[in-house]
Amino acid sequence: MGGELLRENFQLQGRNFDKAGEISSEIKVILKELGIAAACLRRAVIVAFEAEMNVVMYADRGTVTLVLTDKAINLEVKDEGPGIPDIDLAMQEGYSTASDEMREMGFGFGMGLSNMKKNSDEFCIESEVGKGTSVFARILLDSHA
Amino acid sequence: MPELKHGFKIDTAKCDGRMHCMRTCPTHAIRVKNGKAHLIPELCIDCGSCLGVCPSKAISATTISLAELDRFKFKVAVASPALYTQFGLNDTPAHVGRALLDLGFDAVWEYAADIELVDRAITDCVKKWPGPFPLISDSCPVIIRLIQVAYPSMIENIIPIEVPREIAGREVKRRFSQELGLRPEEIAAIYITPCQAKSISILQPAEESKSYLDGAVGISEIYNDVLYRLRKDTRKLKSDTQEGLMDSGELFHWGNPEGEFPNLSREHYLPLTGLTDIIKVFNDIERGRLTNIEFLECHACRGGCNGGNLTVENLYVARSKDLRLKAKMPQPPPEFENEVARRYASEDFSLRGPVKPRSMAKDVVDLRERVMRRKRAEEILRGLPLLNCGLCGAPSCKDHADDVASARTEISDCVFLSKARIDQLRKVYKKGPRASRG
């Protein structure tokens, strides 16, 4: 998928709700400064934000890696968390295991994973219960210009 | 793209290079090199923050003066609701309207009707909108420019409805050319504006169409003349013969240039004022939040248009006047309601052209080069003091690093990296004792 132009790593802290969204904001700033087309930028930021929220809500810690090539924005998210027992179920719109407390804070409406998939051109997710989850999303640069 | 015009100019002769404008600019669009401020036009969103802070009074709004209107045969004032909040508690909109006529306008437009029309168009649009949410109001030109420059991914959230002042301009031309047998270009539709941003949006609309209005006169420009006439015995004004036009200001939903949207549900409609707060909310929207909000009404000036930088009265006093006018607002007469209904059925309120992200100078190089520049800028930033002292002429070390990486300036402009720079600054800023210091 073209030559790698840029790679940035970010650390995520689980259950740190007041800082939630900071990493996706940083990713947004980087992509915006690079003049990425508006529609791609929007999709990438939504994917990054949902991924970040999932880690913050469920995991102990995680990482986001942004890899930019001439052709695509790639986001790799890995966490150390409870894992997802049934991925097909979790991918359904509206399915959520968020606690009442999380919902009261405005999170966990069960749109996260499906929203990430909807906003990516390639999407894959792997999970092992008790260990963690990893997500890969690719947003093509020219497909939504 | 045509050359970008802006709502103010920097008078280089007056500029003392004191950097107040550079430090206050929310989009970091100003640099001060060799003791003189200059603008990066692509970054400027016409918010006017620089206008008020210049200690040398070197920055002025490019509105037009009344004298420039003489070339028109018939001059119509379309007055922002903010105008009526600028005078004493007992000065009614009718009095202010009279003063405008005495000032040389041939008519004062009943602008409340256009505001009401756009109100309805917006309410309809919000109800039928398939997404993305939230929709964002377009009446404040600074907000549109902010989105073009800093939030390009939110362009689709801008409500595709024309602003009331343009709807008014169109109807002014149509009505009076019909009634008076004049050509539309012989009729001037002049907006009485609370800010220079609306003046620039008339000169160069963001959606790249042509404005129906012929210019904007700042409230501060006519304030003294209007006040003088209000304090004279108003019964003796020659304009008293034109009673039919008198009450044009009575029916505004005061303060909000786009009305109050009584038909939108409270919890899904959010009014926002002040650039700092708006930027915070926009950051949230860009992360895909706030999708349960249907409509954001945004005004860059704190307190809305009553706080515009070409207003004269203190915002809070203006607001109290505003509340008084609202409390006294009469029930609209049936003729008003009928006229609104008639026009709503027959006019098109959609925004005429699409708003596009503003193309930046950096778009001319390819992505690979842009990534290289970013890496260079990061490298350069590591060698800078991160004090944001501004002595290099850029508002922050990061801006200086970006400027150097794009070869717009020399890294040695940083005083921490070059002794010669201090000597040079000393020369530029060494002046005789001055009469006044801000």
C-alpha cells in the first residue's frame, strides 16, 4: 500500500475519562497540518476517537499507531483488556456492555465498533478473552476526496 | 482562486510592530517582521480580534462611508438588529429609523420579515436534514471562515440556507426596482453592520457567489450622527412625512440575528457565542460527538452581534436594552404575517453556492513533501526555547518552526539562536521618546 511516510505511536490510559479524546485530537492535528482531504480526515478522526474510547472504557492500557502512506491512513489499536467474547455480536449497532455509569457520562451507546467499520475502507478486529483486543483500520486517501 | 479579501487593513506607516495583534490572532495569521505586522491571507478568518488590540490604531475596518453611496439613485438601509440596542433606553426603533432617513437613506427596510423568513427556512431544513448533525448556522461570516480554514471536515455541517441580510438585499432590489421603475443597480441595499466580518462577506462571500448587498456601513461610523438626531427634537425631522416605514425595527427577535427558533426543541438547539468556546465545541464535533444536537447557532463575538467590534455601546448595556425591546415587542400585525407567508411560499432560501475548504499555500506541494516539512519543523522546534516570546515575529515557537520548515523565514530570527537578531531588533525598535504609549 505505497511507501510509509509517517509513523506515530500514542499511549492510552484505561479509565481516564477526563483525558479521553486527547489522542484522537492529536491525530487530527497531525493529519490536518498535513493537509489531508476533509472527508478522509473526518473518517480517520471518528475511527481514532471510537478506538480511543473503547480502550478508555474497557482496558487497562493500550496503544494507537498512526501510519501514513501515500495512499492511506492506517490506524492500529492494541489494548490489554478483557477482550471481546463474541466479535460478531459486538459489531452490531446498538450492542453495548457499557455500565450505567459510562452511559451517564455519554459513552457506550453501542455504536463504537460498527461506527469504526463504517468509516474505514478496510477493517479487522481480533480479540482474546482475558488478554486484549487489536483493531486495524485503513482509510484510503483518494476514495472520499 | 481569486485573491482573498479581508475586512480590515493594516496601515504600515502607523504600525509600530508591537505584536498585540500577532499575539491575539486565534488562527496565528499575523507575523511581525522588521517591525511591521503583515497578514497571511489564507489563515485570516476576519474575526477582527486584532482590530481592538492595536495600540497604534494601525488596523482599521474596511467598511464604506456614507459619502460613497451618492452614486446610487435610491439608498435603502438594512439595519442589523444590533443597531437598535446602541442607544438610550427611551430611543425606540422608530426614532432610530427616522434618524437613518434623515441621514440620507431613502428607506429603512423592514428587516424583521427577512429574519422571520430565514428562521422558518432553517427550522424546515433542520427537520428534514438527513445528516450529518449538528447543523451549524452561517450568518456569522467568521464561523464560516473558521470552518473553511481550521475545520474543513465540518463543511457539510454548514446549514445550506442563505443568510437574512442577503435575502433582504435581494428583496430590496426587487421591490424598489418594481415600485420606482429603477434598474436594480441604481438601488443601493446597504447593511448597517456590527462588525467588519459582515462587510467582507458582502465584498467576497465565502460561497463564491455575488452578494445582493452593495456594501456595509459600520454602526460606529454612523453612531454620532444618529445620536445627534435622536437628541434633536425628532418631530421636526423632514423624514416625518414617511410614516409608513417607521416601525421597521419593532418586530425583531432581538439580539439573535437569526431569531430564536421557537419551533426547534430546546435540548437539540444550542446557541454559542465567543470564538474560544466555539472552538472547544467544534473540536468535540470533529471527534464525532454532539450528534444529538440538531442545530448550533454560532456567533464569533462574545454576546453575539451586540458585542460586534463596530458596535459602540458596552455589550451588557446593549443587552439590557435588548431585553427591554424584547419585552415591549408588539404582536406582529396581520399584514406582516401575510407578507411573510406570501414571501415564504414564493422565494428560494437555499445557499447559492457550496462553501469549500480554503486552499492553503501548502497544498501546492505533494503529501510526501508535506510530511518532510512536518518532520523538519519538529526537528527545528526541538532547538527552540518554547517560550513563545514572539521576538522572531511569529506568535509561537511552533509557528516559527513551521515557517522555517516551509522556507518562509530564517531560523536565525530566533533571538536565542542569534545574537545578531537582538541587535537588529534593537535598531528596529529604537525610537525617540514617544508622545503616547499604550
